[in-house]
Amino acid sequence: MPPKRRAPAEPLSAQVAKRRSTRSLTKSARVVKEPPESQPIGSKVKDPISEKAKLSKSKSTSSATPSMRKSSKSAEPKSNATGDVASRNANDPATFKIAGAGLKNPIPCQRFGREGGKKKHEDGKEILIFTHGAGGTLATPAVVNFCTGFGRFLRGLAFQGTVNLAARIKGFHACAEYLVDEKEWGYVDGKKGKMVIGGRSMGARAAVTAAKEMLGEEKEGKSNDMNLILVSYPLKGPKDDIRDRILIDLSKDVRILFITGDRDSMCPLDMLQKVRKKMKAKSWLIVVKGADHGMHVKPAKAEKVLGEMTGQMAAEWTGIPERKEDEVVWWSEKKEEVEREKWSLKKT
């Protein structure tokens, strides 16, 4: 029998083209399948599995409508490259990453609030740098509620960090350097601006240390007008140790706003009042009636409203040079609204 004829070999150029095409398609698929690394404040975290199913279904349906195709496109992950701010409307946060200040890895950050507003304060340059607690994220309800309320009046930059206290302190420095470079913090147009930093729980501890370090830095472009907003400050440690020394050591140039629940076992009000009397820095207090360390209250519907109110009051405090009294806020079941009044330890 005559030998079988072999099919002619493909030209080398065609083989290379095929390999390039295959690699290109594989790379594109990996990009689509990657879930977003961070979520906007207040948004629900997407399930990567369900997102993959949505994308697969959208691709396999050739008769998709324009609205369906738009939905599929929006499900693709946004870029989180350093300095790449996502394009959103004025009321939504922009998500990006910040590097520097000795950070091992860039930290996810989100802007919140608005450039102006009906009740914008006179200079409009107050920007809060805020971070979450040790066991939380930027999606923690207490963080979301506070930032939402604050953002109705002023702007803010929230960043997400690890449970390492030293790394969280570096996060404050990195955000501060970013805002100074953007001419949004410290001295702006030759005028002295306010530095406002804060956090909740462990984030509040990190804010205090960062504030002390910033005040010790005599760098051009940084103001010494320091404002601290400490939500659920963990004054009492797990071994009943009192974390008061760093508060007492703060200079008289610092203004501090404490926000705490009257059921917070990590910040007993009588203990906090004793520490405040020893402090050189001026301090004010907002007490949330019925709230624990996580700012949880009953009924559940009151938690969001009270959390947003504390953020709003913090923004008011930031814009007013001197407040003369402490306040308490609570949920009135009878009126179904938040009420507030002057507070003193005797009333609790």
C-alpha cells in the first residue's frame, strides 16, 4: 500500500499567532473573574461566585438587551491601582489606594461626603481621616453610619488597615501625606487649615498616637491645629489595664471629641470622666444612650439613625471653634426620632 500523505505543516507564523491569541484570551478571562478588592462605604459585598455566574450568563446570551449588557459591564471589577480614583457621582465614595509612609502594601481608601453642601462650614477645608476597629472593615455598620452622617456636612477619607497597631498608625501618615500633596490638608492657599483624624475602637487608639507623632513633626505644609474624633475609644484593656497615658500626654493644642455608648464596657463613663480631668487637651463628649462598644442599640431600626446622627454632630463639632457642653443622644420610641440634650455624669 502506498504511504499515507501527511497534512502540510502550518507555517511557523500561523502557529505563533495562535499561541498569542490563546494567551490573550486567557489573560482577559482572568481580569473579568477577579473580584473587586474593596467595596464602597455602605455597599454590600458581592459574592464572587454569583458574579461569575452573572457574567457567564450574559456572555452566552447573544440576544442580550442594551440594559443587560450595561449591567454585565458594571459587574466587572473597578481598577484599584494606586491613585486611580473611580468615577462616581457626588454622593458616592471614590475608591483607590495609597502607598508610602513606610507601608508594606498600599492601603484601600474611600472618599466620602461632598465638596460643598447646604450647610458647608466657612473655610470648607476640614477633611476627616478615619479608620475602623480591629475586627471590622470599612463596611462595618458603625463605620458606615458614622461616615454617612459626617459626609452630609464635610468631606472625609476612610482607609482600611490590618489589626497591627503600628501599621494602622502608618496608614494615618500615608493619608495625611496624600492630602497635603493634593493641597487638601494643612496649609491651603497660605491659610492655616484644620487637621482632623479619628477612628473607632482600635482605630481611635491609632489616631491618638498618629496625632502625637504629627504634632512632633515640624514639616512645612502641616498645621498644628489638631482635632481628634474618637469613637468607642477602648480606654479599658482586656486585662483591665487603663489606656490613659497617651491621652494625658496630648498637648493643649489638641481638641478631642469622644463618642461612646453608655453601655460600652471598654469605655466606662465614670472612668473616662476621670481621665478627661487629667488631660491638658480640651475634650468634649457625645454619649449614645443604650449603645454598647459596637454602637448597637435597640430597637434595631434606631441603630442606623443614631449612628448617622453622631457623624453629623461630629461634623458640627469640627466646624465650631468651641463647644461648651457635652451632649447625649437617644432614640425616642414615642416620637420615633432621635433626641439630644445636654449631658452630665449625674444623669446616667
